[in-house]
Amino acid sequence: MLFDVIIDTVRDSVRLLPFLFLSYLLIELLEHRAGAAARKRLGAARRSGPFWGALFGLLPQCGFSAAASSLYAGRVITLGTLFAVYLSTSDEMLPVLLSEAATPGVIVRMLAIKAVVGMISGFLVDLVIHDERKGQDSAHVYFHQSHDGQSGRGRLVLSALRHAAEVFVYILLVSFVLNLVITLIGEAALAGLLGGVPVLGQFLCALVGLIPNCASSVVLTELYLAGVLSLGAAMSGLLVNAGVGLLVLLRQNRDRKETVKIIGVLYALGVFWGLVIELLF
């Protein structure tokens, strides 16, 4: 039985590798061309910050959430804009959806949910807190320097290969564990554990989503595509999955209590919107 699980896992995962590379190559090209303009536009925005943050957050690179964290720590963007970026950041969700040949309807729906939730939450946060921040050049300089080395085509290809290889390993491990668990206890039992108890799935998935590693978004997306997680439970985790953005915020934001509050509010928003999505869909 274990041998069959290993063979099935390797066979299914290897098929995804070419699609992962092509997805990341396209993403690298888009991020290289639009990334600098996005950061500049986000830093210049004031009241419209959450709108632009939710849109640019959809760029499937956790580096943009890191950029938003540094911009917030540098008093360049508002708190609402930061939440808009965090909630809309797709991290590894989109590449996994593309590599798994998810239908266009599923992809568009999940991206649209993240964008809409990010915008609404961001505007509400700014409306309640009235957080006005004045721009500083230090954050802009930091990000221009950090992206100067990615101008060559060769670097884009190498970066795409590296990301594809990293996510391939995560997919391989997640698929193996998932296939093994399903084989041992059955898919229905696993789905009942994570989604059978009302609200519990949202709370658990939001905790997984807070892990500042692309593996968490891979796990949540794979479980959703496998039918183990409902859309509401999966989105609870994917909404709070801000990639390395939280690590950058912890490192650069001098107000530690504020950072803890931001993480707590982010978790609460993920659970809340997950429950709303569960009711709507």
C-alpha cells in the first residue's frame, strides 16, 4: 500500500513540474515589469491605498507583501492598505491552481474573493482608525535596491526554476501525506474532521495560513482542490497567508504591541470572512 502511494504521488507530482516552471516564469516577467510601478503607486496612494493594495497584492509573489510591510514600517502606507495587501496576497495559491489545471471559474472566483475582501477590509480599517502616514524615501530606496539584481533574463529564468523546484518539493510532500492519510482513514473521514464541525475548519485553517511559509498556501490549496476543505475553510487560511510579509513586519516595525495586534486582527478577519464565504457559497 505504501509503495502504491509513493508511486502515485511521484507520478502525479512530476506531471506538474513543467506547468509550475511556466507559471513562475510568467509570474517573474509580470512582477519584473509591474513590481516597481506597483510599489511606487502604492506608496503614492492615500485614500485609495486599499484599492491599489488589494489589486497589487494579487501578484503571486510573497515579496510584495514584504514590500508592503516595509512601506508600513516606514510610515508610507496606511494600516488599511497593509491589510488589503495581506488579505489579497495569493502567495503560491495561483501557481498551484494553474499547475493542477483548475478551471478558469475556480481561479477567477478565488482571486476575486481575495481582492474584494482585501478592499472592503482595508477601507473599513482606514475608516475606523484614520491612519494617515507621511511618505519617507527610505522604504522606496530599500525596495529599488532589492530588485535591481533581477533585471537580466537569465536571473528571471533561474528565479522561476528555483521557485518551481521549491514548490514542487512542497507539493510532493503534501501530496504524499494527503494520499497516505486518505488511504488510511478515507477522504470522507478527513473531510469530516476538518469541515464536519461548524466553524472549526475556519479557525484551524486560519492558524495554518498564518505560518510565514509558502508551504501553508500549498497545503491549503491542495486540500481544497482535493475536496477535503470547503471554500470557506480554505479561504480562511489563504486570506491570512501573507507570505514573508509578517516576518518583515516583525523585524522592521518598532512597535511590537502594534504588530501583535495586526496579526490578531488579520487572523480574526480570516475567520470572519471564511464564515461569510461559507454561508454565501
